[in-house]
Amino acid sequence: MSSSPSQPSQISDLRMAPLVQLRQEVSRLRDEEKLNRMEVEELSAMQAARQRNGLVGANKIETGPTPSSGSSQPLPPPPTTPNLPASPAAPATPTASSSDLNYLAPSPDLPNRPKVNLILYNKFEGFLDWWREKDFIQPARSMCSTECIVTKSRNEMSSADLILFHVKTHSKSDFPPRTGNVKWGYVSLEQPGYAPLLDDSGYTSKFDYSLTYDLDSSIPTITVSPHFTAQQYHDAKVLSFAEKDGFGEPNAIAAFVSNCRAAGAETRLAMMEELSKYMPVHSYGSCMNNKKEPHLSDVKAENKQRVLQRYKFYLSFENKIIKDYVSEKVFDGLLGGTLPVYRGAESIDKFMPSETTPAVVKMSDFGDDMKALSQHLLKLANDETEYNKYFQWKTEASQDRFQSVLDMTAYKYTSLCRICAKVLEDRGAS
């Protein structure tokens, strides 16, 4: 699906656009006063940073001389010449795969679409802020295959198709009376450590729909960024083996960990400490911090990606191992052109660009043995051929399959489209 020519471009559609298009869009939208001052400043900063450093590159792995084992001399910094995708065209707007619900409208404001009424019963907070009119409620009504009407008004509950409850902020004593055929659904992107009611069967049994990270949910939903398409993951720049110098320690693994205590984080930190006995761990987060993050971009997210580009490995451990719970960490690694070392959901392959071509090193293959893991990583760090096998997905994997994973994001209005499409489908089947 492509947007109508009259539809204003959104900042989220431009974050990884080719530089030429980004520059043109910033200029055009500034002239048309369709971007506010903060958005212009952010996009302009992105434009300047990417012009200097070139975040997105051609879909290939650059090769170069392999650093000698144990070398303590830092390699020269990577080149700053932008390596942009060959085509200046903007990536196509994602479309659902044939196995997915048809939840996007073929054009904005399509007349005679069936109406589905959703009520957000309690506060949807943080990144799951479906209360935001501009980013969620308005586009859901005009851009979905249904006329997906979302309201916060409890006065309209009797005419609702589905009432949604955000588990993290909901009290199990606060339920409306059941009326007619109105369905209830609970929503949580958090694991039970942050949303304890998920483990309360007396609570969850009250609902008709579940919207969580669990792939067995009525509508599975994940926490991946909404700003990048599968094409952009495939095109994300991967530095050469030699250029991944770890800022002077080629065998180092990078870590960005800021949750030091809650929801099982202590286990992750203990594993990081154990791993550091066998190989360098560069910790840029607030937990076990031993490195100051270099300033490589004026945009925070891009700065992290540029730091990750310089490492062969990225520690992507979840706080706890929970069925199908996959946070943004592993996706950050893929986008940063490094090799994620993952500990978490056993189903991780289902979330990756390919289920057959490996894109991560899985901790489960080493039984949580940090010494065995380090031996494997150090072997890869000194074997360019074996290391690069983890990046073959960039040319072999199906982008359609991976796009269907990314489309499950909760952080875009399309998540509401998916909900309304599911409700309509079930309404027709009843």
C-alpha cells in the first residue's frame, strides 16, 4: 500500500530514507509547515549526521584485512564516506503477507468501510500510548481496512465492539458491568515481572482477547521499532571484519544495559560479569558501566547504531527467559550491523529475518556456560569466513517474511488496525 499523494509524510517514514530523499522531504515539509519545529530539528540533525557518517549502506558485507590475534593496536577509524542504497526511491510502505489479516485500507478515507468501535478503558502509558490522537487514534480511523474508531469515553461502552484494558495500569477490582455482546481484551507488552496480573488466571480468564508478546495470543504484539522496514534491515550497513575493531579491542562484546535490578536483571548482570572473565565486555549502559559512549551522531538512536557497527558482537540478553518475550535489544543489534548474542525466548528464530539462516548466536546452545560461549565468540572473532556466515541472511532471507514480523509492532497505529480487523473477522464468523 502506498500513501495518497495528499497525505502528509510522517517523521517515522523518513528516519531511514535515503539521504537525498530525506533532504528533499525536510525542505518540502518545512515550506508547507507540515512539520513542527522539533521534528524539523530532529530530521535536520539526522540529515547532517548521516551526511557525515553514512548509516545505511549497500546490502553487502565489506571485507578487509583481518587483525592479528591479540593485537593491542587500534585500527584506523572506519571511513566516513556515506555508503547509501543504490536506489534513491523511498522504501515501499509495508503490506501484510497473504497469511495476515488485511488490516490496511487501499487508500485513505475509503468510504463504506465497516466500523469497529474500540474503547481504551484505562491509561495506556509509556511507549504503548494508544491515547495519542495524532499518532494512533486519527490514523486508525482513516487508514485501516475498517473504520477503526478508538475512544477513551466510558460513556460509549454499551456500543463498543471491544474494550481494551492495559494490564500494567489496571486494577483487577475495576471492571465495568458486562453489556450485550461487548468483548473484553487485555493488553501487555511487559513480562509478568512488571505486570503481575498476567500470572493471575482469575484475572486473565475474564477476557475474550489477549494482546501480548506471546505468539499464542489472540493478536501477538511485539516491541520492535516502527520506524524501519525489512528492506532497511537488509540494507543496514555492515562494516568490514577489520573495521569492527571494538575501538581498539577487536574481540570485545558491546553491552547497553540500564535495568540493573528489576524483573530478573540481576541474573543478566551476573552473566555479564562472568563473561568478562574470558573476553572484554564494553558496557555503555548504567549497569556495570566501564565505557563512555563515543559521540558519533547528533541523534541518540543513530549514535548507538554507529557504536554497535564497530563491534563484532552485541550482548542481547533479556531480563528473564519467558515464552516468546523478545524485546528490542536483538533488533538493535541486527540494525547496527553487529552479531547479537542472544539469551531469552526459545522461539527467537521465529522473530529473525530467517528461521534457517542464523542471524544471532544463541546462549541456549551453550547451556548458560559463559566460558563455552566466550570460546565460540573468540573463535569467530578470529575467523572472518565463519563470522560472516551470520550475515548471509541479508542476501538469502525473505524480506516478506521478516516484514510480517516487524508489522506486529505495538508502536504504530497499524496495531489498532490489526485489532479492528480481528474483531471484524470474529464478528462475521459468529
